[in-house]
Amino acid sequence: MFTVVGTATVDLFVSNLAAMPRSEGDEFTVDSLVFHDQPLRTSLGGNGANSAYALARLGTTVELVGGLGDDHLGNWMADQLVDAGVGMQSVRRYPGKGTATTLILSDRQQNRLAFHHEGANRAVDSSSLDSSLIRGSDILLLTSYPIMPGLRPQGAVELFREAGQGDTRTAVDIGPAIGEPALLEELRPLLACTDYFICNEHELAVCTGGAELTAGMAAVLEGGAGCVVIKRGAAGAVVLQRENGDIASAGPTGGPAFVPGFSVEVQTTVGAGDSFNAGFLLAVQEGASAEQAARFANAVAATVVSTPDRPLDALSREAVNRLIEPT
Ligand SMILES: Nc1ncnc2c1ncn2[C@@H]1O[C@H](COP(=O)(O)OP(=O)(O)OP(=O)(O)O)[C@@H](O)[C@H]1O
Ligand SMILES: [Mg+2]
């Protein structure tokens, strides 16, 4: 059983606009009000909600720890998660706070404007963490680290130490790269109790003060993490792990194991990283090596990126296995 701690955010998309509206005072004008023939799309988002949803779609048991507002978007989000089978015992509703939202406007010229309200995600702190849930989980994923101010850094360390009291393996994703970045110095106490450290290449470079990929991965292992997993977009992922206290290869060649991505036609990259995390940790839980788990995770993420509408709903074991072993 999995526990995922992270953000739950409703994404609102207004896409494919002929032109971006321009702000021109408080009256509607031909420039400030743009007619649009497509409806606004509402989508489940936030790293915690996405990963928990993906794990549930892949058929495993998962509890989400997070916050929602006491509002209609919070109700909508909760319904989506419950329908997918995500356990919601530790998702608190915060009266007086709004559910976190990101409104994303984009036009046909590829311009993008986004408005984010952190809402209830900011309210999540150590008091949301149930120690029997943490200790009873096989794997604990803490995601959205930079944008969970109530857990950063001490709450996160306490959470991982709690996991260490049981047999719970710990994973942290230090993305997304927004807000105050998570630097190695801040993360050191957390790394000592982290089994899997996950992020993308850019986030690793920021975290390690600009280190080159392999050197950056080694620095994270030297900091105490058991295994480093770096996501590389279409190129897939690279993993490096510690064995018996030594920094060792996850692959057969004596260096980090580069695990190529699947070649698919990309429809959306929203949710790619979160579904990768779900796939990686599910495979680990089922006994896969880090390298095997990265391959499964690439297939999970490729299934998501190649699906245009409600991409996380495309996830199932069968869909992922079809990509891994086409008949
Ligand atoms: N164009 C693509 N083709 C195939 N697979 C992809 C593509 N883009 C992303 N993926 C898959 O999704 C995974 C995660 O994507 P990415 O490397 O962008 O991580 P991230 O930045 O953490 O995620 P996100 O962009 O969702 O925040 C990759 O490791 C890969 O498996
Ligand atoms: Mg990315």
C-alpha cells in the first residue's frame, strides 16, 4: 500500500485561443473580450493528486495526504479521486481556504499565461500526517516539495523518520521547479532517510548548484540517498544507486543506467512526471530493480503523454504492458 503526500490542484484550461485578450480598463472591448468556441476544461492536477490517481488506475491501494478547500472545486476533486479508488482519509478540507487552482490560457501562437492560487496546499503541515498510516505503508512518496511550505524542511524530515520506524520505503520528488528551489544543503537531513530521490534534469542542476548530470547524481548519493532517479523527457530516465553503502551502478556498464523513453506521438506532457513516479514506485514495490522500474515508469508516462483527453484515465496495466511488449 502506498501513501502519497503532495499538492492537489484543479487545473482550468482555456486553450487554442485565436488571440490573448488584452487588459484595457474595466469595460469589455473587442480586444479585452475574446470569443472562444471551446469550453473551459477542468482537470485534476497537482503532483500528489496526479500520482495517487495514477497509482489507483494501475490497480494498487493508495492513500493521499493533502488539502482541499471547502468549496465546489474541492468537492469535484474529491469525487474524481474517490471514483478512481484513491483513499481520502488524510485529505483535509480547510474551511476558509480555496482549493488550489491553476488557470492556464494559451493561444494558437503558443503564448501561455497562467494564474496559480496555492490555497489549501499551503495549509498542509505535520498535523496532517497519521503515523500509523505512514508506518503501515510499503512506500511513501513526498512530492511537490518546493510548494509544501508547511512541511519544508522539518516536517518532511519528521515524516521520513516516522517511515523509518516501520518498513516503509521513502521517495521524494523535489519538483516542480517553481517557488524557492530545494537546494542540497537544505535537503541533507532528508537525504539521510530517503530511499529514492527523484526529479528532472533541470531540477537536479538547480539543486546541486549547476553540477553536470552524473556528478549531480553522485552528489545526491553522497548526501545519503539510496537511489537517484532523473527524468529526461523524451530521452527517458537515468538511475544510479547505492549498494552496501557504496555508490554503485544501477546498470551493467559501471556507470549510471540510462533507460530510454518510448517513442510516442506527444499529445500533452501534463502529468508525465507524476505518472512516471507512480510507475517507478509501483514496480519497485513489486520487486523490480531500479533499472527495470525506470523502464516500466517510462511506459506509464508514455501512455499518458500520448493521450489527448483525460490522459491519466488511459492508464491501466494492460495499456502499459501493450507498450512494453507490443504483440
Ligand atoms: N516526448 C516524450 N516522449 C516519450 N516519453 C516522454 C516524453 N516526455 C516525457 N516522457 C516521459 O515522461 C517522463 C517524465 O517527464 P519529464 O522528464 O518531463 O519529468 P518532469 O519534468 O518531472 O515531469 P513534468 O514535465 O510532468 O513536470 C520521462 O521520464 C519520460 O518517461
Ligand atoms: Mg518536464
